[in-house]
Amino acid sequence: MTITLTVTVFSIIGIAVTGFYPGIVVLVLMALIPIASKFYAKKMISQSNDFQRNYYTTLTIINLLVILVVIWMTFVIMHDRILHDCC
């Protein structure tokens, strides 16, 4: 979540320098996934242990995928908008 928010902040700063980039909207929306899952996890306390275990496994996989996508998007945005060596 920290990585996602940091990338979002740097992307917003980059808007002022290089202009609007549609990938920023995706990064902002992706930052909401871990935040929403954290609040939802608090509601799961009253469920059975098996249900919690399945939920946390699914949540972990989703959050790891979000981290990988954010890192990839950061790489692509940096090369496309800052280094200008893409395509």
C-alpha cells in the first residue's frame, strides 16, 4: 500500500512537469484496493477460522498482484514520460 501511494504521489507531481497521463488514474484506483481490503478484513473477525484463512490467502494474492502491476506501471511511465526511450 505504501508503494502504491508513493507512486501515486510521484505521478501527481509528474503531471505538473510532463502533463496528464492516463496511467495515473489506474494507479489511484489500484491504491484503493488495499485500503478497502483492510477495512473489509476488520469485518471478517466474526467469521470461522477456515473462512478467514481462505479470505486472507485470496487477499494476499490480490495485494501481491497489485504491487507487481504498480511496479510495472512505474517502470513503463518512467521510461515513456521521463526518459523518452519507449517505442
